[in-house]
Amino acid sequence: MNNLISIVTPVYNEEKVIKRCLQSLLSQSYKPMEIILVDDGSSDRTLRIISNFNPSSTKSRRGREFPISNFQLLEQNHKGPGSARNLGASKAHGEILVFVDADMTFDRDFIKDLVNPILDSRTIGTFSKNEMVANYNNIWSICWNINRNVPKDRMLPPDYPNQAPVFRAILKKEFNKVGGFDATGEYTDDWSLSRKLNIKSTLAPGAVYFHSNPTSLKEVFKQARWIGKNEFISGSLLRKIRSLFLYNLLVSILIGIFKSTVTGQLSFVVFKIIYDLGVFVSVIRSFFQEPKFK
């Protein structure tokens, strides 16, 4: 019999995407598993959608049984994803923890492929390079990847290394050994496990999943604000000063025009201005001790 896998998902104002994520998890080929959702103080319809979803009911609309052993919904005040993941992990019964986001969907064999190296005792934890862009034809998604210098249909560059600072799956005993994630609410909270363990996650070949880039300029600005709180952008005073130069309006326009010309994507000029403005605002507000979480 397979080991129980605990899937932990922090949720914050995810009314547009949470149902697709849950449907995708329920379709996984791996059994048995439990799903633990941790609502991080949502103010939209997320909790209502999750409550109405009710995977503990025995039948779907097509009459198929839901292949799941357990489902938990936990709630906390808004503290950030690190804290939410820690709460979910504390209630998990599985030997392996899998951490996914509410705006992800998954290939049917994603969980199986992700945990196989751990079950074979080859590693304590894994990640996947096969993170695909779900909305790669959206104009702002295309611009997002131009800005990151990666192909439009992938989240990571083709030459990404076979080790990573983020654990997508990890043995629960190893997670508990270091007290879980840092819970400061920062952008890099999910890097904290590898820092504490002094080891990176290893590649799980074949584990395919999908993530969406921002689909509107409003979403671009919002995500850039979150990225701008990154310790590598607005951490130390030196990094703040460097970032204020790199993300100022004149540099944004020059880079925007250059990349638009090279790629033939004229919309990138507008994208670059909005994206860099979001980062710039976060750097400025970091001087006034703006909270680090979203």
C-alpha cells in the first residue's frame, strides 16, 4: 500500500482559482492522500466556495467517487503563506508533505512523480522543473516571461539546475526537525527550509504542473508589489538603493523599448513601466517598515 501523502495549500483570496485547483488534486492517480487547505484570512468568496465544494461527499456530478481519504479546512488571521503552511503541516497525518499553491493545477501523475524519489529513499525532498504556464497566450503573461527571459510556456528557464531552494515535497520528519518554514510572511519564506536544513531539494523528473502568470496590468502591478518585498530587492540598504536605480521610470522605459524592439512585442513597454512601478513602490515603502506579507 502507498504511503499517505499530505497536500498542504495556503489560501488567500483565491475565489477565481481554488475550485480548479481542488478538482485537479482530486483527479490525481496517487492514492491515498489528504488535502489540507489553510485559509489565511480571505476577505472574498474563497471560504464559501471551499465549503460548497465538499469533496467528502461520495459522488461528483458524473457519479464518480472522489479518490480522497481526508479533507481539512483550517483558518487563521492573515499572517502570510509560511505561517499557513506550518499550520497545515502541524495537522497533517502523512509521512510526506506536499506544498502547492491555490492557483496551480496538475498533471494527473504529478503527485506520484513528485514523491517517487522520496519513496525510493533517494532524497528527503523534491521539486519539479516542469512548471508550465497555464495562460501562455495572454498578452501580459507573454510580457511577464519576456521580462524574466524564459520561454512563454514555462515558468523556469531550460537550463535551470537540478537542485532548488524550494521544497515542493519533503519528508515530514525532516520538516519537523527544523521547525518548518520561517513565518515572517516574506516572499522567500518557502526558501527557509533549505536554509535551515542546509540542503536543497532535488529534481523529480516528469512531475508536470501548471501555474498562471498575471493576466491584467492590475495583476502585474499587484504581483510586482509582492516581488518588490523580496529580501534581494528591498532587504539591506545597499539593495534598496540599487533597486531604486534599476526600477526607476527612465530605466524602465529604456529597457521596455529595447526588449519590445527585439521581441516585436510592443505591449512590453507598458508592461515594463507598470511592473517596475510596482517594485519601486515596494522598495520606497520598505523604508517605512511596510509589512512583508501580501
